[in-house]
Amino acid sequence: MDALDKLIQLANLSGALDLRCLLSGPLELDHAPAPAGEAVYHVVLDGACAILRPGHAPLELRAGDIFVLPRGDAHVLSIEARDAGALRVEANGDVEKRDNGAVIVKSNCSERDPAVDLLCGRFLYAPRALLVDVLPDVVHVSFSRTSAPYLDPLVQTMRREAEDAQLGAPSIVTALSTALFTMVLRAWLASQPSLAGVLGLLSNRRLGASIIAMLERPAEPWTLEMLAKEAAMSRATFMRAFSAHSESSPLALLSHVRMQLASTMLTRTRKSIADVAADVGYQSEAAFSKRFKELYGVAPGRFRQANGIT
């Protein structure tokens, strides 16, 4: 298992395809901020639209584009008219919804050809997921580019399942939506000339080895010297290389990794808080609880209860 795969698992990620949108303009659809722990995505199957965000230039999307807001920021989906004489449609005016057995289909086209055909959904992730914390506000890739040929078959399968609504289609589109996150992230990482933070560390083979060691053996009494040894570097060289990729220190990152692992254990197992603390490298339950509350805002027991574990 590579470090990226481990971070995705720790994020407890799941996907959902909510809507197939067949829309004509002029139309503007407001999207309020998503709840904490939700990313929002739009896949442009055909046509074109624009994403408007406060304080940012409009982003034009065309067929083949996938747009992800990792933190679910508020945005407006803007669609221009094919016909210059068309009347502007209010955000919810004349837009009908129907359940086709696989997804909700949202349309205002009647007999007209849509100006844009979209798949719209969400990615759900664990609170303070380390992977999501280090992503930018926008992840934008295209499945029509040869650099990401694996995206097109996935998207076309999602499209077919959303259209045909055959037996099992809701489960299939959910599973495909979950896979979409990893494939989008892979395509985005491949397109970046340079990376910072955890992603930059992972892209460096030697530094990435120290991150993998943290993830695989969180209970180890890690020191800077031990982490440098995992990276096959001296302590001084390791610190210089680490600082070039991240504003965080190695031990601060280790603490975040441990808390992310602990949050997963608290919500997926019935281990005692003392056992969870020991599993992530804390001999003192009190010290573990203090650090956990600093990061998540609640004590481990309250966190567990809030996530349905009693």
C-alpha cells in the first residue's frame, strides 16, 4: 500500500452521485456552502458552463472537465443561452426534478437541447482528513486529455448507469463516484509541476518513505533521527529537504497523522480510549485526549458518541 492510498483510506472517503443536470440558459444556480466533511463535484458531459466564486475570476468549464471543491465552498453555476433572445431563468424557476431510478434528473429544457449536461455529486470524508486539508480550494482536471485516459471510461460508465437505471444502478453509481475521487486526484497530481505540503513530501521518494513509516507504524517512538533514517538522510539534510516541501515540522505532521488514525479507530472500532491512545503512540491517555481535543474541538469520548459509537 502506498502512502496516498493510506491517506485516502484514513479519510474514510465515500462518493455520491446526486444529480444528472440537463439545463438550458441563461440560468444561474446558487450552491450554498456544503456541510463540513463534504466536497462537491461537477462533471461536464456535454456543453459548457461557468463556475462563479466570490473573489475569483469565472472558471469556464467545457465537455470533459471535472471540477471539485474539496471543502464544498459556495459557488454559482452559470449557463449562457444558446439563443440570444432567450429569457433569463430564475435559480429555481421552471427547473423540474424527477427520479429516474438511478439519480435525480434536473432539467428546464422541455423539448430543447440542453446547453450543458452535468453529473453533480459529493465526496464525504472524515473530519480534519489530512489528505483534504492539504488540497487546494479547487481541483480541476479534464478526462478528455490523453494524460488521464483512465478517467473517460469511468465517466462514460457513470453516464450510462445514470441514464439507463438498470438493476443495481444506484449502488453502481455510488461505487463509481467513490472511485472518481482517487482517479481525479491521480490526474491532478500528475499535472502539477511542483507540490507543497504532504503531497510534495509524498512525491519525493526518500521523504515519502518517512511518511509511509509514520502511517504504518504510528506507535513507534519516532524522533527526527529515526525519521531521517527512514528517508536515508542525515538529520540536517532531512530537515532541510522536509522544510523545502512543508511549512509543518515532521513531528507536527506525525501528530496529525496519529490523530487521523485515532479518529478512524474511534469511529470504526470499540477499542477503549486508552487502547486507541497506545495504538497511535501515546502512553498517557490524558496527553492523547488533550491533543485530540486541540485538533477536533471535542474530547475523544464525545467525538465517538457524535459519530454514533456508544
